[in-house]
Amino acid sequence: MNRTGIFLAAAGVLALTALIVGLPKAQLQPFNTVGQAVAPAPAMPVVTPAPDAHVPGDGSLKLLTRLSHPFVTPGSNDVFITADVTGVEIAGAKRAPVNLALVIDRSGSMSGYKLEQAKNAARQLVSQLDGDDRLAIVHYGSDVRVLPGMNAHREEKQQMMRFIDRIQDDGGTNIGAGLQAGKAQLAAAKNQFKVNRMILISDGQPTEGEQSPAGLANITRTVRRSGISVSTIGVGNDFNEDLMQAIAEIGSGAYGFLSDAAQLATLFQKDLNQAGTTVAQDVALTFELPPGTVLGDVLGYSVTTSGNRVRVSLPNFAAGQTERIVARLTVQAPGVGQGFNVSDVELEYQDVLKNSAVKTEAHVAAMVTNRVEEVAEKRDHDATVFAARALSAVNTRLAAEAIKAGRKEEAEKLMEQNAAVFNQAAAVAGPSAVADDMRTQTALRDGFKNAQGDEAFSGLSKKAKSQARQDFGLMGSTY
């Protein structure tokens, strides 16, 4: 087994064992927060409320923070902070108009079934649009062809359908050119819409134009900085899932993996609804660490650090969407009987409903005790389970890479390590709290054990990485 994989797997088990068994852990006060709007402006809702719908007055995102152990013992302690960010539900709301670009891979590898299903899904998407919606259709192989963006009135819909009918497989895979063409089409009407969204579909590796992950990431950053979000859907077992996930992350959109292209219509509908019910954009969560507190990592997320501030960029949020962040910290607890600050947490975003910037704050604190039994009694069950999921996701990603390379035994052992992680969590929160997690881990382990051949290995790798994203906390932005 790869030594790095062994080390990380063992580290996950040891970290959670320490978390559960009684190394001093911190307490959170309060467990929730109050949002405060900054310079509110007249509301210009993207999610259009009905006349009797209630628009929240304290911001369209809610922040709920938890700490793995509310009480810790003096000295150095490893603790986990979890932060749930949720878009508000608005009773009576309806989907708002959107500016969409559908960017379809029609390279040779999409020929036959996959391309026909993509075209069927595109037709269904067109049928669901209203005259206030705008759609551009881009398809790319070695070259790029475009139906310019237009509002989805009846005659324009017929034109869209004819354009879709004429799509034929041809050439290589020029993802970069597809992204740039989609950006150009959305930019032409960007200022007329509150939400501008690109949906990128591919079944393969980039083979033409810009092919490097770094170069494609830079193209995506340019798209996002222009006010356009990007969702990605990978189809089949040949696409680069790491690249497609990175594009979605940088693009503040969602990522989906489909083994069967027949499911494309469902994902198009989901992304349309998510875009049309957007409540917050440009979302970022920041941990401000007091002296003596050290951030181990924010599991599953990329971060930027400036001094004692650690910033996590999050996707755009739709109504009801939840994403979770799990951070591992090492704190220095003072004397017995004292409370101390573990971290300040700030959530900043552009509130689409209020058309203003909003900041929400939480102050996470702990109490120091010399009673180990009190540490155990006061631990937060939910935070323990959430930390277990995020720790298991590290191993799941390693197992995905191992099975992709054909190292079945290594992948199985990593999943066995995950079973140990969840058994530890069950000792705290009870078996029912992790029953679904255990079933998922068992199914993945059995899949790794029984898989045969490169295609099966690749498909299982993609499935495992999608599961890891959800376990890290990217729940609403993983399809």
C-alpha cells in the first residue's frame, strides 16, 4: 500500500479518536448567529416572491456553527469547527429569469447514444424556458459553433430546436474555446439579468486548444470575475473529473457526474432551478484565529490565508441550498474554569434578494475543565459526525485514485479505515447517526473489491470522488 495513503488514513482515525476519547475540545457559544445587512438598498429580487411571501430582513444566508467539544482540558487540543451555510426558503417564490449558456461537447467520443441524450436534454431545457429567460447554445469539438443568445419566446424556441437538431459529432475536445464562447454570449446581456450561468458538458479530456488544467482554470477565473457562474457535468468514464470539479469550484457553480447520459435532462432542470432561485453570490467564509490557535486544514476546500485570517470561497447559493465547512484547529487552552475564544467566523456575500452586501458573524468559544468525563459528556454529537464524514472523505479520495490506477487492495484498506472512523463516531453519537454513512462506505468498498477492468475502475473512481465532495460538505453543489 502507498505509504502516503497509509499515513493519511491512520491520521484520520487517530484524529477522530482524539476528538472522541477526551483530548480537550472546545465549546461554541453561541451555536447560531444573527445576520447584519450592510447598507441595505431597495430589494431587486432574483427569486421573485409572491405578494404575500416573506423576504428575510437579516440576510438570505443563515450561518450555524458547531464545535466538536464544548469543553476542553488545559493545554494543546485538536478541535473541529463545522459551519453550515444555508440559503433561506421563500414561501410563494417562483423561479426568476436567467441568462444561460449551454456548452455541449460534440467531439467524436460523444457520438451515438451520449450525444443523442445530450440533444434530448437540451430540447427539454428549451421547453422549460420562459420568454423572460435568455439562452445561448454552444457546441464544441475541434472548432466551436454558436447559436447567439436570445429570449426564449415561441419562435426563438423553434430556432433553438432546429439548431440542436443539427448538432453532429466531430473533432477533438476544445473545452477552453467552449468556455470562452459561452462567456462572450452571456456577456452580451449580462447587465440585464441578476443571474448569469454557464452549463458545461464534456465526456473526455481536452485535446485541442488550451489543454492544461492551470490554463483552463485561468479561463474559468476570467469567466467568474465577469459575473458569470459555471456548472460542469461530466458524462461517462473518460472525462477528467478533477478538472471538471475544479472548473465548477472556481466558477462558483455545481458539479455533476453521470455514468448514463440519459440523466442529463434531470441535471439541466436542477441547475436551471438552482440558477433561477439564487439568493446569494460572491460568498466567502472567513476564520479569524486568535493568538495561539493554528489551522490544520479546511477539509476538502481550497483556502487563502492572510495573517490570522483564513478565507474559504463558496459557490453561489440557491434558496434552501446548504453547504458545510469543516475546519481542524489546534488551540491552546488556558487555566481551568476559564472560557476562551477559539475562532471568529465571518460570512460575507452579495445578497441578491436585498441587492446589498451582507456580513454575518459567529464567535466560537470554549470552556476549560480538568474533568475528562465532562469533556466527554459535553461533546457535540453532530459536529463529531460531520468531522468523521470530512475525515473519511480524505480517504475516499485516496481510494478513488488507488482504484483508478488498479490498486484494488489499497482502495479496500482505505475504506476499511473509514469504517473505523465511523465506528468511533458511533461511540459518541450512536449507531443510527452514522448508519447511512456506513452503508455508503460498505457499498464503495464492495464496488472496489468486485470491480474488473479499467472502465469499471474509472467509473468507480468518479463515483467515489463525488461521494467525497458531499462528505466534505459540498452537498448542494454536487449533483
